[in-house]
Amino acid sequence: MKRYLLTLCLLLNACSNLPPAIKNPPLLDISYAQAIQNIANYKNAPVRWGGIIIDVENEQNFSLVQVLYYPLNSDGRPQTAKPNEGRFFIKSPEFLDPVVYSKNTEITVAGILADDIERVIGKKIMHLPVIAATAIHLWPVYVYDNYYDSFGYS
């Protein structure tokens, strides 16, 4: 019983450390599907999106993180068991180390829908949304430890 209480306390503590912009969605929560139809209509709108990191590109004055979009749960964590809906970019004025922001890491960003960017995916030219980040959160990896019959962090 003590083990379960300790696990519960750790999980509640992990959720409370989220930045408010990640934990709480904007008042007008624009979905990826709405934005991708006409990005110009939602330019400068606040968004909170997430998914799995595909790639990180560091330029001289900013970093771009390409993310495979997944819908978020109530805490703002990507729901990777649901179907992905497409891709988007996170633009940060800070250097984002590709070792820390590594491929297949779950990420949530809060920011402003700034623009779109043209990229070639396979042989198709796509216009993908760009979020100017105000808050970024990388999610810990949950590891199920069958030996102790509890969840842990990797």
C-alpha cells in the first residue's frame, strides 16, 4: 500500500511541475485540423499542440523542431495511441540540442501560430504550420516494471 501511495505522490508531483501554458489550453483552442485548412485565418492565434519529435534543425538565430502531431489529453500530453494528424514545426529563438530534443521524444508546445513553412516530404510539397514557442515541455518516458507491478520513469 505504501508503494502505491508513493507512486501516486510522485505522479501528482510530476503533473504539478508543468508550465501553466502547457497544463492549461488557450481559451480558443484551435485544433490542428482547423489550422491546416487555412493557416492565414488563424495567424497569431494561441495554440497548444504536441506530438513526437521527428527532427531538429538548428539555424544561426533559431531552432526548428519538426513534430508529428497527436491530439493532447487533459494534461497536455500527446495521446500517441490515437492516429496522428500531420506535421508541424516549433520555432524557438533558443538553441535546442538535438541530443535532448531527440527523435521519438514526446513534446508539447504552447505558443502563437506564426506562419507556415514549405517542406518536401517524400516527393510531395507540403505547407506545414509553424508555432512560435513560448513554452516547451518534453515528457518523461513511462516504463512498466512488471517485477514490482508499478510504473516508473526512464
